[in-house]
Amino acid sequence: MKKAQETLIGFLMLVMIGLAIMTMVFGWAWPAIQKAQNMDEAMRLENRMIELHNAVKKAASEQGMLTVPFTIKKGMLYLDNNNSIVMKSFIDLPQVFQEQTVFGNKTMLGVLGSDEPGYLLKRGAVEFELHYINLNNTNTGKCYGIKLISGNQGAAGRGEHTVFVKWVQENSTTVAGCSSTIHEVVSINIE
């Protein structure tokens, strides 16, 4: 009986020491784990915005419709009135991003055939802005661009969403610096 009690007490002491060590290691490592998860989330959002941009380009060029799955863990995705799609996320990063252009040319007028029809900005903790510009055909002076409009729902918060990207029509207008401008109108509906 006494031998069994000694064995049980010894076992419980080892378990308690093991738990204490695991708690200390977990407490020490948790902030680093959280930072790594937040950086992964920022990269996931950046890749999802690039995928959304590719869907908008494809829908505009092929005059069709595409869907993009979009998971928002913390933050919101919305269509801004200046021809932009904005993703604002509220994640804690070890360092705030300085504004940088992920892709494209951050100008109001690009060159057809050499520039992207839009650019993606990354800034803050974490905000992405996908903005569409006009592209000038330097041979003819005509400009081409993508114009975003809101579908039934142009914004979404936390959750699993599907972004419907649909070509609607083609519009001709005039824009400074172009003899005429043709816009492919694309509807963005977030469900």
C-alpha cells in the first residue's frame, strides 16, 4: 500500500513538473505564434486581393462573370466610390506596413499594353486598396479602363463570403488626357 502511494505521488509530481514546464514554454512562445499567424493572415489577404483583381480583369476582357471566395476573419471588404475595392483588416502586426504598391503603376493614366489596369496598395495594419486606372493607347489617343459599380451588396464584414464579379456593359466617356475613353463596367456583389 505504501509503495503504491509513493509511486502515485512520484507520478503526480512528474506530471505537475511537466505541466509547469509546458505552461512556461507556451507562455513564452504564444506571442511569437500569434505574430506569425497575423503575418500569414496579411499574406493570405494580399493573395486574395490579387485573385480578385485577376477576376475583375478577366470578367472585363471576356465580358463574363466569375466568383471569388473571400474569408474575412477580422475586418471588412467594401467597394469605394473612387473606383476601388478596399480590404481593411484589424490584425495586430509586429510592425505597421509603410504604403507600398504590390503591383501595378500608381498613376491616374497608364499606357495600354505595358501597364496593369489597376494597382494594389498595401499599408497600415493591414489595409489593401485595389484601384483601377485608365490606360492610354499612345497610337490613337484613346483610353481604356475598368469602372466598378456595386451590385446588390457592395460591402461585407467578418465571415465566409463570395464575391461575384460580373461584366455589365461598355461605356464611352471623355477623360482628361484622352481623345475618348471606353470603360468596361464591372459589377461587384459581395454575398
